[in-house]
Amino acid sequence: QVQLVESGGGLVQAGGSLRLSCAASGSIAGINVMGWYRQAPGKQRELVATITSGGTTNYGDSVKGRFTISRDNAKKMVYLQMNSLKPEDTAVYYCKYAPVLGKYDYWGQGTQVTVSS
């Protein structure tokens, strides 16, 4: 079993920055992908960014150049640095862990990010 706990969300003005953290506990596979997804009211959950255990990153088009994902494998942590935030970034942000050879993916409970105009 793997548990994920997100933190760092909050209210920020447009143009501001936030840093989200996701702490993983439990048995983490050596080869895995961790990532951030978000869901705004009335919309589907969408990809924000992912990072493999080897450090390869991928970003959703709407956040490229503004957000940076990183991880610390020794601490079982993944981070999302969000800069130049826009009101359309407002959503609940979820952390996801996906073992490459595993059957199941795991999700955190989510953290609210609200960007005011």
C-alpha cells in the first residue's frame, strides 16, 4: 500500500507562486512515475506534470514554462513549483503515484489552489 499526502495549496493572487509537496509513504517501486493532476469545478481531471523515477518530465500544455516538477527519491517526495499563476489554474491538485510494473495507481486526497484575479 502507498499513501500520498499533498500540502502547500492555498489562495494566491494572479502572478504569484506556490509550491506544492507530495509525501509518499509505504512501498515505493524502484521504477515509477509520479505526477500532479488537477480538477476544476465542472471539468475533467487533467495532467499538470509527471516525472519518472529517472527524472524525465512531461508537462501539460497549459503549464509549460510556468510550472516545474521535481522529486527527491530518498525522501519519497515530489514537488510542483508553480509560478506566474493565473485564475484558470484554480483547481484541486492531486498527486499520483504509478508503479510501472504495478497493477494499481495511487492518488492523494488533493489540495486546493485558488488564484484570484
